[in-house]
Amino acid sequence: MPLDSSKDRPLYIISVAAELVNMHPQTLRLYERRGLVNPKRQGKNRLYSQADIERLMYIQKLTQELGINLAGVERIIRLQNELDQLKTLKEAEIQLIQGRLDDLAKLKQARETEIRVIQGRLKDQLKEGEG
């Protein structure tokens, strides 16, 4: 899940984060140990961002509404992270290709202009030869 940088800013201590998602703070600690969420640290305090809150709500949906166990959630999140990385890579490749296409279009335009100039000169020379 691509994250907006403003959503990554650490804002909530664990008790507030737990209340926002209606979970026990111990559950948040468990999810952190399992690598499902990664809050920032300020000393000993965990600080959760809005992105972390959204991730916790997503985990909650997977476990409570869809009945997926934590091992399944871990797998889903790992696959989503891999997909996000691949998407980022492919988007960069597309930008590179688009840049090359833009360069080729400019080169084509320059060559077409050169051809028109040469054709114009040839016509002028042919007119001079007739006259």
C-alpha cells in the first residue's frame, strides 16, 4: 500500500492508537513483534502514524470480518509489500521508457525537418537548372 508521507508522521502513543482501532495495546505490541506494523520509537514510547492506524484497521478487517489468522495476514501483507515494490519498479521502468520515447519523437521531428529542408533545397536547385 503506497503511503502518503503526511500519513507516515508519528502521532499517536500506543494507548491512543489502541483506542482508535478498538484493540488492546497488547495486541498492537503482538502485531509489532510479528512485523505487521512498525511504529516509530521516541525513547521507549511507540508512536503510531495515520498509516499505522490504517494498517491496524486493515488487519482487524482481515482477522475479524474475514476470519483470516495472523499467519495468513502476515502472508497477505508480505505479498502486498512485494506487489507495491514491483509496482514502483515497473512505474520507474515506464518513466524511463517514456523518456526514451520522448527523445525518439524529438529525434524523428528533427530528422523530418532536415528532410523538408533538403527537399526544399533540391526543388530550388531543380528550378535553377530549368531556368
